[in-house]
Amino acid sequence: MYTNSMVSVIIIDDHPVVLEGFTSLLRHVEGISIEGCFTHAAEGLAHLAKHPVDILLLDINLPDSNGIELCGQIRKLYPATRIIIISNHNERGMITRLLQEGAAGYLLKNASSAELSQCIRDALAGKLVLSQDVQTILARLPDREPAEGVPVLTRREKEILRMIAAGNTTAGIAAQLFLSPFTVETHRRNLMQKFGVGNAPALIRMATELRLI
């Protein structure tokens, strides 16, 4: 049994090495208890249904869920659980969208143990927590603001988006661009995250409506 000052935490990230890394960072931090680590959203949700926790450290690239939708879903189901996004995505639009969905904070995966543990405590206290890198990103206005609701895409993402819209498979795109299928799938998942959709048809429809293809 934990004391009232013990902060319960679970982590959802599809990379086992990341789970091990964050567990190692927090294992010996006084007052923080890692209750579980999961690589799929469904596993994390199943745990929350039986064992609500104080803090959820959430990656937005998951094999079975759209991270943006998942964040909103968890906020509705478990409003007492504070969600801190842990991601490599450093796009301003992505950060602001997750915060709009109710995330209590956003950290890049290069956050230190001290920064991570402090952010957990601040989030539990009801504060909005942003790593120093994320604060810098949000403070720096782009040269030209994109139209409201239009995701900012990299050159490669635009290229792959057009190829998906043309009906190319992951294997076909990989062969044409001399990339690995894994890399193409990563770009595909990133695109769906940015557009807030869960499948290729919805991605194409949204991109068409925004006149990006």
C-alpha cells in the first residue's frame, strides 16, 4: 500500500526500449511508483479500467490507436488521470492539438530524469507542464502561420501522402523511394496522427478537403 504522497504512473509507448528507459529514469525517484508499462493502447485502457492512476505518460504513435483521439478518450473516461505526452514530434501544430485535447503537458523524449519527475509532480498539482524544448517551440512563431486546421507536413510526408492517394501500397512506396517498409509505415502513421484520422481512406478524404492533394 502506498502513502498518500505516492504518485502512481503508467507508461504507454510502443517501443520497449523507451519503456525501459523511462522506467529506469523514474524507478528510484522518491514518491513515484511505476504501476505498469504497455506497448498498446488497449492494454493501457484495460489497466486504467481496473486501476486508475494519477499520471499517464503517453506516446502518440501507437499501433492500435490514434494518439490524439486516445488522449481525448482517456480524458473523458478518467478525468482524474493527468496525461503527459512523451513524444519525438516537435511540430508546433501537433503540440497545440494535444494540449487542446486535454493533455496536461508535453515533453520531448530527450527530457532528463529531473525534468520528467518535476513535470509529473507539477501536472499532479494541476499545472500545465512543458519541457524547456517544447516551451521554445511554442514561443517561436513560424515565418508563415498555416491555415487553421491544416497540418504542417515535411517534404517526405507530402510525397508519401500523394503516393498513398494514388493507391500505392507500403511495399510499392518503399520500392519507389528506396526506403524500408518500416520507414514508410512510420510516415504513414505520422500522417494519420497529424490529420487526426485512423485509416488511409479518411486520411485521403481529409487531405483532399484541405486541398493538400
